[in-house]
Amino acid sequence: MVKTTGKLTRLDNITLFEKLPPTKFYSIDQYYIDKADIGVAGAVDSSVNDRDLNLELYIALLIFTNRASVAKDICT
């Protein structure tokens, strides 16, 4: 199992993302995700001898400050 370490940056809302120094991990207190526009892609691969199974899942989503931002088509 691979382990990763790094600083966790706490954001009050997504608009602060560009205003703070970059870190590896973020937590956001106030956010809205438009569930209608989530992109998902995945892949499954097994080794030649079928001893290993690799699953990959990629998720892309827009993070807004609130629901009104989605209605106005304003991405922050």
C-alpha cells in the first residue's frame, strides 16, 4: 500500500484556493457541487497471470461557492 503525506489546507470556500500557497491536500468548509455535470472515467486491468487487479477511477467535478453560482453559470 502506498502512503502519502503533506499539509492539509483548510479553506472557508473555494474562492480562497488561488489566494493561498499551494499544498497537496485541501478541505473546504462551504461548497456546492453540481451533481448533474460530474464526469467519471474508469479502467480495469489485470496482470498476465491474473494475480493482480488494477482499478482506476477518475472523477472530475466543478466546485462552486453556492447553488446560485451554478444557476448563473459562474464558475469560481
